[in-house]
Amino acid sequence: MAQSDALYESLTAEENPTFFGEMKGMAKQQLQAEIAKVAQVVDLTNTLSKRVGEYSRGMKRRLSLAIALLNTNHILKMTCKIG
């Protein structure tokens, strides 16, 4: 995760990870499930429809973390097998 947030403030909190997930080449169905999962992990599920510009700094950091966590299950599984 970057030191500073790379979020589009005019987009909603759901549209931001959708954009980045599509850039990673994630399938739409998988992406929607992943967004729901990571939003729950960072406790932003109830605010996904808000524009990021309305978020506090802490909420923006949590959203950045959620984006960083998208599609990382395969990396975590590989790390567990190696270690």
C-alpha cells in the first residue's frame, strides 16, 4: 500500500476498487465478491455508496488498504505454503 492515498474523490467508495480491480484484470463477478469482502474487513460496508471526497482521512486509508487487499488470496496461500 502506498504512503499516500491514490483515490478518485469524485467516485464512490465502491467505484474506486472497481476501477482498480478492473485494471488488475479481475472478472466482474469475482470483483464484486472481493469488494464486499474487503469492505467488511476494513469496516466500510455501510459507506460504499458515499463519494470518497466525503470520507475522513482515516476512512480513505482504510479504503486504500481494501484496494491493496483485492485479489491477494492467491499470494497469501502461496506464502503460507512456503513458510
